[in-house]
Amino acid sequence: MSFALRSARFFVYSRSTMRFVQSRSYADEMAFTLAAANKVFYADANIRQVDVPSFSGAFGILPNHVPTLAILMPGVVAVHENGGGVKHIFVSSGTITVNADASVQLLAEEAHPVEDLDPSACRELLSNAQNQLSSASGDVPNQ
């Protein structure tokens, strides 16, 4: 096949692809729910983006994200609201579901806004948990 013919096919393909990309529109927001046993933080709220920590790696979710199901690991969820603000919420564990209709549900075992956490109390709880772990003699707690 001659170079000119290959180039012509590429040009035709490129122009049709370019038209497709230019005509495709993306939503600017998505319906988002973040709920835990202690509080519902968002209930079908329209947001721009959410960044989540998961056991398969941290990832960001934008409107029209591919449907996904992931397990949350302890960490901070960043919710990018429409007004430009970002809310940071600590989650202990849970699940994240991105549905085919572009809605997102994050269900956490426990969640707290980062600004409500006391760093010294968190360090003390961590230290106590590490001491209990190091003094454990097996997998079953002593009764």
C-alpha cells in the first residue's frame, strides 16, 4: 500500500474521530451519596469529582466514570463540590459504587470530617492499638 493511500486513510479516520470527540459532551457534575452509620454527609448531591482511597489504589471519579465497585481502605476522601470547594472526610472502611447512570454511592463503616479530628487523640488511639497488637498472643482476643 502506498504512503499516500495510507496517509489518506489516516486523514479520513482522524477527521471522523475528531468530529466524534468534538461532538461528545460530558456532564459537569454527578449525583453523589456519602453515608456512614454516624451521619449522611451527601445525599444525591451534585458534585464535580471525588477522590477515594481503595485497596486497589487511590483513584478519582469524574462524571460519566466507567461503572466500578471498590473496597475503601482507611483514608481521606476528597469531595470536589460545584462551588470550587473541597471537603476532606476520613473514612475507616466501606464500599464505593459507580453506577451506569453516573451516580456514585460511598458507604462507609465510619466517617468524620478531617477538621473535626483531634490529632493528639488520634495519636493516642493509634499508640494504644499498636500496644494491644504487640502484646497479643494469638488471633483470638482474651476474654
